[in-house]
Amino acid sequence: MKPYFERGGISIYHGEALAILMDMPALSVDALITDPPYSSGGAFRGDRAMPTTQKYVPSKEVVNFHPTFSGDNRDQRSYGFWCTIWLSECLRVAKDGAPFVVFSDWRQLPTTTDVIQAGGWVWRGIVAWDKTRGIRPSKGRFSQQAEFLVWGSKGPMPVERGVGCLDGVFTFAPFQGKQHIAGKPDLLMREVVRICEPGGLILDPFMGSGTTLFSARQMGYRAIGIEIEERYCEIAARRLDQMVLPLEAV
């Protein structure tokens, strides 16, 4: 399949993730780092079925700025089955010992830790992303100010991979200039991609606006991103084109 964008070790593919993953060669990527649609939000099935521009944004001003994204309204059982399928295909594509990082919120954390194991990966731990005080305060309750990174590897994970000691908690406020409703801060992703061996190839099958790819390139990695929404492919390609660091630079 022809890439939507390809330059300087970064490739973007527009289409459904599973279909594109099935065309990728086995044992070809060094790390899986991705932020899939959580199918979360609210306490009931009807809450999950709402458009993302209503579930995840605080004002009409933000709604008009961010395009919606699909695949975020599955019920709990279908979410678990779906994750097991694409994680199994990512396992085939990953090299032996490759690390993975999958983002989750608190609602989907139990399911996420189950499906990564059902997909054949070895679960090794959870990293907390502290979004700082003032995020989603609730009177008389604990603030929902954290999201989580479930991580592990494809089978045994060598200690000597050229990767140093990494933090188990990251504290970064969500930034206001993000290009995706559920976008993660660049500073956070620059730290997360370091789990990959130096110069390795990172796979993100749900790349959104391309923050993982952008951060990977800044940190000297190669990356492949897959995105079903063409609007976000356009945004990611523009971000990469506008990088201060030349994409051809080593």
C-alpha cells in the first residue's frame, strides 16, 4: 500500500488499522506505542455512543476547532475483543523483545491490562501520566487528573538495549495547542518514545494528529503511523513538513 506521507524515516498510512497491519511484514518494528480510541466517557452505554466532540471537549469553541474521530463508541465487550485482535496483529509485526506502550484512562485500565495479555504480549507495568492539579476537579471526590500507560514487551525483554532508566510517573499539563481532541503533549511523548532502542522503528496504528511520529523524529527514531481519518493524516503530514529539524537530518 502506498504511504499517504513518507519522508526521512517517517511514514503515514491512511486507512483502517487492522487492514494495513495485515499487509505489514512480520518482525519488522522495534516498538509499539499507541493511544487507541478508549470508547470511554460517562457511566452508561449512551454516554459512550456520543460523538467525540461532545464527550471530550468543554466548550463549543473547542468543538468547532477539532475534527471528530471514529471508533470511540464501542461497548465494553466489543472494545475488549477489538483490542485483542489488533494487538495480536501488532505482535506479529513486532520484533522479538520489542516493547509496547498502550494508553488508557481509569475506566478502561482493567480491560487494557487484560487484552494486551490476550493479544500475546507480556505485561510489565503501568506508568502514570499526572496531568497536574486542576484537571477535572469534582467536589467531595478525588480528581481524575491521571491517565495511564500500560507497557510490556513481546516475550523476554533484554535489559541491554541502549535504553537507560526511565521514569514511572510523568507530570505534564495537557497543552492548549493540541491538534486532536485526545492529543497528548509533545513533551510527554518525547519521554515515552525513549522505551524504544536508539534509532529503532516505532509503530503507532492509531496516530491521530501524529504526535508520536513527531516526537519520535525529534528524538532520532523512525516511525510508522496509521490513521483512518484523512483529516488527521493531513494534520500530521503538515506538522512533519513544518518541523524545525530537517527530516533528512540524521
